[in-house]
Amino acid sequence: AWEGVSALEWLLARAKNPDAHTGRVLVLLDLNMPLMDGRRTAECWRKIEGSMPGMRRAYFVAATAAGAEKGLESLVDAYLPKPIQFAQLEALM
């Protein structure tokens, strides 16, 4: 998804399909997305996940500027500095 609202729409569509709950989801999250920023997107995503029995927790990687990760510890699993180097992303997987 190119921004937070469409990412949440994707998650809600996925939540309606019980077969989709078994796969892993990797979310690359830019904290400066349009319409809904990354912090709010992550908060909403985690709330939806928590309300869906059996849904596996997505693995969030936040793309951040230095220092922007404050307060996100409970929402994201890893941080990568912008611009993302794909070797760093590959090392996380």
C-alpha cells in the first residue's frame, strides 16, 4: 500500500479470510506517509490484529530518520534508517 489508510483496508480484507491468517506479513512502514502517518497506521494495525483470533502478528520494519523511533517500541519490531539499504532489510528476514 502506498499510504496508511489503504494498508489498513488491505488488512481488513485479509482478516475476513481465515486462510490468510496463517501466513507471515512483513510491513515496511514509512513514518511520514500521506493521509495517515506511520505511527497511527501501526497503532490501528495492532488494534485490528489484537481483535482477530488466530491472526499472526505482522513484522513491522519502520523506515525512520534518526531519533524518530521514540515511542514506537511496542508497535514495531525493527528500524532501518532512510534511505533503506536492501542488504539491511534482507538481514532482518
